[in-house]
Amino acid sequence: MVKSELVQRSPLRIFEKSIHGGLKPGQIGVLASKKGVGKTACLVHIATDKLFNGKHVIHVSFSSRVDHIVTWYEDIFKEIAKKRSLENAVEVHDEIIRNRVIMNFSQKGTNVHQVLKSISAMIEDGHFAADTLVVDGFDFAQAQPSDLDAIKAYAREKNITVWFSVSLNSDNPRFDEHGFPEDLTTFNSYLDVVISLKYKGDNVQLSLIKEGGQLHAADMHLILDPRTMLIVEE
């Protein structure tokens, strides 16, 4: 399968259709679940799909190490290439990897404005025309609404989309009647799309909790395949 056909047949087209064409520039989306459910895999699959589409991605990690992030990208690419019998996989890999930058920060001692300044330096001084910002390891329990306000304003200014993975802070997180995580209530007004990940048997089910300013629990008919760690049709 050639790259263009792979993009067309990707389950991420269903993902985008579920949120009316995908996350728009200037918007913030969130993948939320307990720890260890598969948010990073989903985040990397979304980012890899953007790369296949010729987009430029900056992956911001607040984890102590980033080697596992690189491994996730390599593993996700290999699984997609194998599953779809991608032609010229090595050439495609080398092509898309040039459009990805991984940046690492510590949330302790580094404020959001410093992070955004560093990202701007990469975009402007590094001549890296980012379309998408993906963020993992950011602890919302340490954040303030002003942090999300700054990120939202930055996304609008730079005309980029922002995806976060959010680990809910309890083994038994609480949700409201719409399935919205109470851990994120303080930041609700800044979040355009919220997707919940929960176990359903051996698989992880993706449910759309917020989209277009509206709260509504809706099955996206997508799961995270535990064998490949790819988002697939249910």
C-alpha cells in the first residue's frame, strides 16, 4: 500500500469524523484515563498520522526521560507499516521523521511561558513549521487555569492544534453524569475535545466526552488494540 492510500484508510479518519473533521487550529484536545491504559500510544498514533499527512509535529514531554517516546514512535510506525503492507517503508520513515521534533521539560522549576518560549524558538529560529503540538506527562494537578489560557492563546496565535494526554490522579477517578473527569473540571472551558479511555474487556474503548463545547458521552466505535497498541475500529 502506498502512503496516500494508507492515510485514506487509517482508522484516524473515523476518529476525525467523530469530532467533526478533527481538532481545529487553536483548539486543545485531551486523552484522559487512569495511568497505564494507553494514552501515550494513542497520542503517538495521532501524531504519526499527522506525519503521514505531511504535517509537522512537536512532541513535548514532561517525563524524566524521552527515550521511551522515541521507542513508541518507532513501534507505532512499524505496526502501521506491517499492518498496511506499506511500500518503501524505510524511505517513508526517513521522510516523516524529519517532520518531528521531541522536546523535554520538567514541570518543576519551569513555567508554561518558558516552555512556550522554547517552542517558539524551535518554530521561528529553527524554521520548523509546526502544525501540531502533542504533550505528554504534563501534570494537570500542578497546573493553573492561567497555564491553559496561555497555551490556548498560543495555539491560536501560531495556528496549531494541541493534544494532551492526561493521567487522572486516582485509581478510581470520579466522573460527572456526562463522563467528564472531575480532575479536569477546573480546566473545562479551555478544552475543546475530551476523549476518555477505559477498559472494555481486553481492549481499551475510546469515548467522546466533549466536542464543540458540548458534553455528551458517545462511543466512537474505536478501541486501542492491546496487541499492536494502535487505534482500530471496534
